[in-house]
Amino acid sequence: MLELTPSFFAVAVPAVIFAGISKGGFGSGAAFASSTILALFLPPGIALGVMLPLLMLIDVASLRPYWRRWSWPDARVLLLGGVPGVILGGLLYQVTNDDVLRFIIGMVALAFVAWQAALARGWVKLGQQPLPTGMGYVLGVLVGFTSFVSHAGGPPAAVYLLGRKLDKTTYQASTVLIFWIINILKFVPYAFLGIFTWQTLLADLFLVPAALIGTWLGVKAHRMIPERLFFAVTYVLLTATGVKLIWEALA
């Protein structure tokens, strides 16, 4: 059960601001760190329920500065694959428990860090040749699935979009559009599965300012803060929280 205590807000406010900065300025790839952090202190379903309305608000707040600057053909491919991915995520959620969700969220976090390390070391290279459209549909399924179970659709979306040789702003605008629509698609099954409660919605009302401040900071940071610095901090957070969630799940 979610209790709106000072300790909850001490964790939730920075986490939501971090999500806003990530989605508003750095391609959404690390926004799921906020859900990962909350899942350390809350049942995973409650953490997901708290974050989704706030992520949707951040999506809307991010639309204006990037309006029509996206690549619609590339976004459409991921969205078409994302629909069955969301359905698969909903089916899995119905047959799992909290420990399985903790394990999945933790593994996604560590996989994200490992993937970024592989890119940094040159073991994997993106953008040398445009990825085929068919690969986009496959990655779209991963976008929808990982977004549903952990709000972590950013990494597979990044693989495809970066592989399409998009410039920085077109890439950022495309992620804003994609996750605006994906999060709308997730809302209805989240409601039917009981992920939202009166407590999560009340928490969201208090956290709205943090979401908007984070988004504003993210748009500013898009032009001012080196991506390398931002993601270095993110990788440390994700590694620590991912290991902790997997440990708790297995214990």
C-alpha cells in the first residue's frame, strides 16, 4: 500500500524530476530509472502506477518545443510494432508477481547499462548503415513490451532511431512523439489491471510540479549539458538499483 509520507516524497520528487529531465532533453532513454528507483521502495505495480500519469504529463509538456520536428515514417514503424508489445506486456503482468516484476525491471536496467557500455567501447556500432524497416517492427514490439512492464521502452527505440541516422533534435522529437502515444495506449490496460489506485493518483497530484520542473530543465539541458555527463550518472544509478532489485527478487 502506498503511504504519502515524507520519506516517499524524499525519493519520489527527485525521481520524477529526473524523469522529466531525461524525457525533456535526452531522448527518454533513461527516464525509466525513475520507476526503477521507486520500485526499490514500493511494490513494482504501485511504482508503475505512480509514474505513468506523470510520464504522460511530461510527454505533453515536451511536445511543444519539438512539435513536428520528428521523423514520422520512423516513429510510425515503432508504433505499429509497439501495439502488440503493449498487449504482450499486459498479458505477462496478469500472470506474474512482484518478485518477477522486480527481476524484470532489474534485468532491463542492467541490460541498458551493458548495451551502452558496448556502444561506448565500439563493440556495437549504430548509424553506419540505416536499419531496415523490418527491424523497426521487431524493435517496436520490444518498445511496447518493456514500456508496459517497466516504462523502459527508450533503449530499443534508441537502437532503431539512432540506426536511422537522425540528427539530435529529430531523434529527441521522435522519442517524444512515440512515447506520448505508447503511454496513452498503456493507460487503459493499466486501469483495468488495477495498477492505478486512489493513492497513486493522489500522489501524482502532489508530484505534478516536480514533473513540470524536470521537463523544463530537460529542454534547457538539451542545449547546455553534455549527454555524456548526464548518462554517466544514470548508468551508476541504474547499475545500483538493478542489482538491488534482482537481489530482492531472488532473495
